[in-house]
Amino acid sequence: MEEMEHAQEMFVDESLDLLQEMESALNKLKAAPENIEMINLVFRAAHTIKGAAGLFGYDGIVAFTHTVENVLEKVRAGERHCDDTLIAVLLDCRDHIESLIEQLGNQDASSGQELAVQGQALLAQLSGSAGSQQHCGVNNLSSLGQYTEHLPGRDHSNTNRVAFNPYWHFSLRFGEGVLRNGMDPLSFLRYLSSLGDIVELVPLFALPGSSLMDPESCYLGLELQLDSDADQVTLQSVFEFVADESQIHIIPPHSDLQQYVALIKELDQEADELGQLLIQCGALTQEELAYVMEAPQADIIQPAQAMHDPDSDTLLQPQLEPQLQPQSPSQSDVGEPAQQLSPQEVTPKKATAGLPDLKRQESRSLRVDAHKLDQLINLVGELVIAGANTSLLAKQNGDPELRESSAAVSLLVEEIRGLSLHLRMIPIDETFKRFHRVVREISRDLDKDIRLMIEGGETELDKGVVEKINDPLMHLVRNAIDHGIEAKEDRLAKGKPATGTVILRAYYDSGSIVIEVCDDGGGIDPVKVRAKAVENGLISAEQPMSEKEILRLILEAGLTTKTAVSDLSGRGVGMDVVKRNIEALQGSIEVESRLGEGSLLRLRLPLTLSIIDGFAVGVGVSSYVIPLDAVVECIEYSEQHSKNGNYVNLRGEILPFINLRQRFKESHIDVKQRNIVVVQSGEQKAGFVVDQLQGELQTVIKPLSKIFSHLSGISGSTILGSGEVAMILDVPALIRDAETHCAPRYIGHAEVVS
């Protein structure tokens, strides 16, 4: 029972992943409706979900997905045009399939009835947008049972069975004289790759004893899956020069299972072994193999005694070859991995009774509960602290061998730390792709034509950070569409293209990840922002402010320049929440805008919230840690610098600095030489005056208690090797403090500073 529940959980998880891929492909189809690759991807996702659902007897999912699949098949065949209307309906169908999957195990009858009503409406829309009932299969849920009885995956002795496999299947057994005749088997694979994608490949070798082996003979066989739009005649012609001396079997997509029965019959190979190969390359599911194996034994185990009809659709001039023994088949690197749920993961135990354990040897990934990863990171953090303590004791002991051993342990701990943190890193692309649909739906509601561009989607970020930035990004994107992008008429009047553009961009910078939300709209008017801020009492009318400071006022609560309130915005609620959420992640937000040209909001976030490399400094009798990625260099400090107004001329660059001893009210100590640690956050630089430079260390970030949440300039704490608690500095916040308090004072004296 436990194994069954685990298999069902795997079905749900992998189906949701496939639905995410389906949504991404549908979003791409809007820009390129004729993109056959994306159409095939959507079809394969629906087909795979349907097949896996059939194994568990989830008839509702099978029936609804089968209808969607029928429509997609018409699109693939060129009989239906993939326009915006159809894409919108298919996206709704994708959501409905997700709801059906999430509904599994829910005993609430009312929610099930509600889903049934939604399904009926979607099928009606699908029928209206993609053709008549003849093409869509059915147009209401009440008739689903009429055709689920004859779907693949059902055991009906009186009906022909159609395989789930959506690819061309090739069973190749090259003759021994192929190499001597000047033919290279790999050349056939390269040519097949030009006709489509080889999605699965399993090699076989029938090697005789070493005394009988001929270096000029070919002992190779292949089972492979090809995703191709080519016809059978074209595919058969690939093997024209070796057909006479080889066994070449080609089975089209969605063929009757009797063709696989014939394949097993024709090949002089153990049925069980060949069945394993068909499972491993994805040609058959375990349930289908069981169906094939239940065929009359005389039709399978007896070798073919005569040549197959040359006009057959599945065989080309077959001849009996020496028996081939599979030797640890594994997935080739040719082509992309198949989009198919692993049969051993989604098939109930009872469905595999009597079959061998067929674990797919090419599987190189496994699912791990996120909670287990969190536990691992916590343990690694404790290991880092214990390692720092060991290193300190070894240094104090002075034993060279102990110090060398401690250094080796520290190196291993650092590698374990890096690998552990990398396990939690995921590309931000999946988060970005979700906004394609958001942009499309909101722009449709506002009657605006807007496209979304994604840059740097491969940038990786800690999973915990990714989960927490979705809502802030959602608000920024909605604001860009509603506030930023003008109406079509206004854009055309300004000489802009009618289609507005929103860009989501991600990249690494100074040990942080930067996420930008850009638009080419009307921009932010600083005059209106200042006037509104004065009206709301946020600033006084006489208060001097730079344009940059004025633009940051849009992040304050209750400030909006929009006169009309809509469902999306206009109440001045939201940007302050975005700011608060980003700062809670130890990040910062910057605002840039050019009136009439567009706006840019830049989020700067730490790569991870767990463990970082730090640079320890002494301030008074306390220690503080600066994130190492923010440290640029260290320079000597003299009291003359403070007399000039807390700034220094750093090789022609005016650098404001802040005295950390004064900033945090630390006690005075006598030191021979104080230093300025130059730090950078984005394009901003500043200096921190410190009493001692203590060196680099690995830092485990410990969050501060709520009673310390009011502390400014501190982002967390850590434990040093000595057991002392050290505060981790919030570099962006301290740089802003340095600029605010120092900038007005040093501008007038810049020319006299050496």
C-alpha cells in the first residue's frame, strides 16, 4: 500500500512538472503559432499524463486529456490553426487538468461536481475553437465513458490495442558484414538525427568469444525512438544499403500492439530480454508489455521461418541473425531525453507482477524532499562553525601537523558547503515563465498589446529566495503594465510601436543576483511624485532631494500618481510591501526612470540565505562580518580624512565612508593603524572605517530575533570559531547611510583632496 501511495505521489509531481512545460510551450506558441517543436512538446506532455493516469485508473483525467490530445493531433497534422483563441482555451484546459490532478483523493463531492461543470464548458469551448465534435471527440463530460472504454491502457480482449508511444520505433540488428562493406552504423544515426530527434537509444552487443571475434565484423544492434515528421518511406530509405544483410524493423507512432507482438516474433531473441529493451527505450509501458506477453505463446517464442512480406509497414527484408545479448544497455547522449514518466515509478505493484525489475539505468536524477535539504544545510552550517573552532584551536596549539590536518578538514568542509548550497539552487527561468500568462491576461483586460521578454533565465538562485520573490515580482510586472505601458493610441501618437514591451532580466553582480523589471512606457514623472509626496505629508515642500531620492518615494506607503482607481492599482498599496519583502530577504530595490522612455526597477538579492564567505573586522572590542563578495579593497585611514567631511579621494573617485565605531557606538581602543574597507553594492561604493582586519572566514547566517528587527545596518548574526557572536553588516543599507550623510559635505571640497 505504501509503494502504491509513493507511486501516486510520483505521478502527481511529474504530471505537474509536465503541465508547467505545457504552459511554457503554449506561451511560446502565441509568438510563433507554427512552431512545430512547441506543438509537439504540448502534445507529448498531454499524452504522457494521459498514459500515466490510465495506469492508475484515473478515468476522468484520461478522458479529458484524450480530448485535448485529439485537438493537438489535428494541429500537428496541419488540420487546425493554432491561433490565440485556441491557445487561450488550451491554457484553460491545462489548468483544468491540474485541478483534476490536485483533486485526487479529495472526498468533497461538491468540488468534484464543480470541476465536472468546468470540464463541460471547456470541452464546449474546445469544440467551438478547434472544430466540430467529430474532431474533438466529445463535447461534454457525460459522454466521456463512451470512449474511455476503448482508450489505450484498458484491457479489452475483443478490441485492438493502440500503443501510447508517440515516436517512431526502430529495432536494428546490423549484419556482420556491414563494416567490411564500407558502411558505418553511426552514419545511419547521424542521418536519422537530420530527420528528427533521437529521444531514446539503447545499444546491444552480440560478442562472440575472444578467439572467434573478427575486428572487421559488426556485432551491434540498436533499439531507438525517433521523434520525426518524416513518412515511413523516407525512414525506410535510410537503411537501403544495409537492408539485405540486416534486420530493420520500423514501427510508426501509436501503432497497434500487434505490431510489437510481430516484432518479438520476428527477432531471434528471448522474449523477456526484448521486452526489457522495449521498456527501457520507452517503446512500451509495463502494462502494454504485459498485454503483449499475454499473446499466444506460439506467436512469440517460435522463430520466424520465412521472410516477411516486403510490402509490410514494419519490416524490411529481415534475416535471422545470431542471438544478441544485451550488455548493460544505457541511454545514449544522442538527442533529448524522452518526456515520459518512468514506468517503475508510476505503475502500481500489482501491474508489474511477474515482470523483472526494470529500473531505468539512464536515470540520473531523483526527487528529494526540500525539508531534507534544509536539514542538510543546517548540519553543514554547524559543521562550518565546529570547523572554525577546530582551526582556531589548532592555530593556538602551534603543532604544525595539527594545523595541516585542520587545514585539510577546512578545505573539505568548504567543498561540502559549496556542493550542499548548490543543491538548493534552481534556475529563475521557471518563475519568469509564469509571467507570460499574467502579461497576456492583464493586457487583454486593459486592451493593451504587450509582449514579455525574458533575459538570463538560466541564472540560479536559492530555492528559498525564489519562493519569496514571486509576489513582489508579480506586483512589479502588474504595475509596469498598468502604470507604465501607455494605451495603443497614446503610443502611436508618441511615435512608439503599438506593442509595448516588459522585460524580466536576471544576472549576477558582486556576489548577488540582480533582477530587473523594465518597461518602455511613459516613465515616472518626478515632479508629480514630489507633489504627491508633499500632499501626503511624506516630505516638506522645502526639503531638498535629488531625482534619485524622489523616485524612491514611490516605494512609500500610500503614494500613487494614478488618478483613477482600478482593480489592478491606484490605491497606493503594494510598492511599500514589495520594498519590505525584498529588505526582509536582505535585498534592496532601486528605481530608475526616464520620462517618456520607460522605467526600470532593480532588485538586488543575496544568492543564498544560509552560508556565505565573510570578511571579519574588529570595531572596538567587537567583531563584525562583511559579506566577502561586497569587499573591493582595504586602504589606510588617517584622521585627516574625517576633517575633510568623511570622504576620501580614491584614485580620482570620491568615496564617502562611515565610521563603524561611531555608527554602532562601540568603545574606543588604541590601535596602531585603522583601515577603510571599500565595499560595493551594485554601482554604489562606500568605505567602512574599522579598527582591525581579522581576515576571511566561512559565515553561517543566523537570523536576528524580532526584538532586534529595528536595528539598521545589520542583516544577521554568526558564530565565530571562538564562540563569539558577530553581527553581519547590511552593506546596501550602510552605503545609503554613507551617501546620505556625507554627499552634501564632500562635493564642494572634492578638488582639494589628494
